[in-house]
Amino acid sequence: MSSLGDTFFTALRCMDGRCEELVSQFGKNKFGAEYPDTITEAGLVKIIAHNPSREFITQLKTKIDISVNKHHSKGIVVCGHAECAGNPVDDEKHKNDVRKSVKLIQSFVGSVIPVVGVFVKRSANGPWIAEEV
């Protein structure tokens, strides 16, 4: 259980470390939370968007349930990113996987908390940025 006053959001993202800080900052800003509960897997949105196994869904729901009901998560960020080794598709296809994943995750939590999609990519001048999709 979280301590009184601790605030959380839930981050579902690829294991790629290039996303970690950007998604954390995005969620903190979006939901006014201090800490991310992070659920990672290589190519996570590919797995979620393309007919995941029953076992995978059960485990994912359990993790989300802990974040939402024990840590009182203020929202969920579902993230994909450019140059993904686990989901090596073009950016538009990857963004569509993020959108499909958001819909499935939203079906788990209903209207209890918001679920937003994020895509992390290189900006025109080089640094990585997070954009809501």
C-alpha cells in the first residue's frame, strides 16, 4: 500500500530506457502525480494490440488492478516509441498499436481513471519527445 499523500500514475511502456524519463515526466505533468507504477515489456503495445494470450491479459489486469486499487493511480499512460526493437514497424503503425492498446486498457478500468496514449520519438532537432496520440 502507498503512504498517505503519495500519488501515482500507471505507465505501460516498452522496456526501452529511452522512454523511461519522458513517460515519467509526461505522466507526472498530465496527472499531477509523483510516482509511476511501471509495467514494461519489449514491444508492449504490439502484444496488447495484436490478440494477446489470456495469460498475458490476466497478468496485465492484475498489475493494473494493484496500481489502480492499492496505489490509487490517477491515470494510465500507454506508450509506444520510434525505433522499437520489439515492435519494428513504421511510426504510424506503431501509433495505431498505441491507440488499440488504449482502448483495451480503457475497457479494463472503465471510466474510473483516464487512459492516454503517448508516442515517444526523436524531434526534428534530435532530442526525444513524448507526444499524446
